[in-house]
Amino acid sequence: MNNQRPRTAVRGRRQDLDKEHMNSESGNSAENITVRRVWDIVWRRRAALACLCLAVGLAAFCVNYFMLPKRYRSQATILLTKDKTISSGIDLKAVGDLLGNKSFETTDFNYRTVLESRLMADRVFLNPAILGQYKKIKGYDSMERNKFVESQRDFLDLRIENNAIKLSFEGPTPRLAADVVNQYVRQMDLFMRESTTSKRVFLEKELKRLQGMLETNGKEADLAIGPDNKARYADLIRDRMILEQTYAFTYSEYQRTLMDEQRQDKWFAILDRGRVPDKKCHPGTIRSTVLITACTGIICCWIFVVMDLRPRKQQ
């Protein structure tokens, strides 16, 4: 009798261990079944899911294509005749650093940075001719200037490929689409002319300053002539050589700037100006339709899974 009790106790422990092992296995299999179950639910209701996504996508496309306001696209093509930057051709800043003078500057602008800047947008959209056309359209007459400019900048597209700029704009009217593109080209040309003029004025000031430094250096060198001032005289002669080289570089750049200021269309050649478009465009229709359809599919999958698994949780 005493031997049977330990055996029954051992059997009971084994049964408990077996139950725990089975429970752990069933738990793991339950997790695997849950993942499989989610996929089964989505796959079983694929027809309903496809119909819902198709219906919502079609509705989104119709709303974007037929109900939202249409715009008109116009494009201008510009060929860069120099390079992709508006550069001075000489690094005056490096020369200034060499001389310890921080007043030297260089005119270096990127075409994309200038065309996409807020400064250029203000010049274009706040132009009286452009702004007057917008004021005649309902919805723009009462809009603040800052919001108005920012809202229209989103419809500007700029591509620079193989030394060519393709600038396009989607305007609310055909006339505005062409006028805005052509205004961008005119303002870009004006901006570069202003940059050349400011560069010329800066170089004129630098030439006068360098001329004064050369005169001062010559006077000091004349006073330093003598056996007691050999080191001082050598330093002045070395400084004079640097000043003369800097003056020669600056003067050559000044002459080049004068020529650039007199030339027409130096930086680019206009291949195609913006034309008044005949057909409407539908900005963002495909992108919006795809995005709404994808969101609808994700939401529907989540709803199907929750509806199918909720009764099992209650049981």
C-alpha cells in the first residue's frame, strides 16, 4: 500500500507536467493560428475587399477629376549657355581670406535655389499684372498675400536636365498659366542683371580700396629705404607684390563684369516661352486616388479581422 502511494503521486505529477506541456503547445499553436487566421480572413473576403477598394477608388477619382477645380499647365524651356550656377568666375572670397580682408565677396547662386525662393515668388505673383488677374477670380480676391503666394508656389514645377531648365506652372486660368511662367523667366533675367550690377559696384569699391592700399604701401616703402630697415622694406615689397596681383585679378574681373552687364541673355537662351494652354490638367488626381484606395484597403482589412475574431474572444 505504501509503495502504491508514491507511484500514484509520481503519476499525478507526470499528468500535471503533461497538461502544462500541452497547454504551452496549444498556446503557441494558438498564436500561430491567430496569424494564419488573420490571413485567412483577408483572403476569404478578398472579393468584398476588392469591391470596396474599387468603389472608393472610383469615387475618389471622379471627385478629383470632375468636381475639384481644374487648372491649366504652361511650360517654358530655357537653355543654360554657361553652367548650372550663376558664378563670378573668380573666387574673390579666397583672395580676401588670403589678405585677411573679410569684405571680399563672391556672387554664387544656384538656379534652382533662386527660382524656388520666396523672393522670386513674391516678385512674380505680387506683380500688378499677375495679381490683377488673380483678383478677378473668386476665392483669391479676399486671400491674404502671404497665403496667396504660398498656395500658388505649390503648382510650380522645376526640372534642370542637361543644362536646360524646364519650368512649368499650373494656373487657374490659361492666361495666368502662361503669364506666370513668362514672368518667372523675366524676373530671373532681371535678378541676374541686378546681381551683375551689384557685383560691378562692389568691384569698383574694391579697386578704389586696393588703389589706396598700393599708394600707402608705396609711401611706406619709400620711407623704409635704408640699411636699418631692410626687413621692413622686404615685407613691404612682398605685400606690394600680393596687392598688385590682387588688383590685376580684380580689374580683369571688373572688365568681364562690364561686358556681362552689356550683353543680352548672357546666362541663358529661351527656347520655348510659356504658351496659353488649350486643355485642362488634373493635378494630383492619380496620386490622391492611389492614396485613398490604399487607406481604404487597410481600414477594411482591420474591420474584417476585428469582426471575425471578436466572437472567439467572447467564447
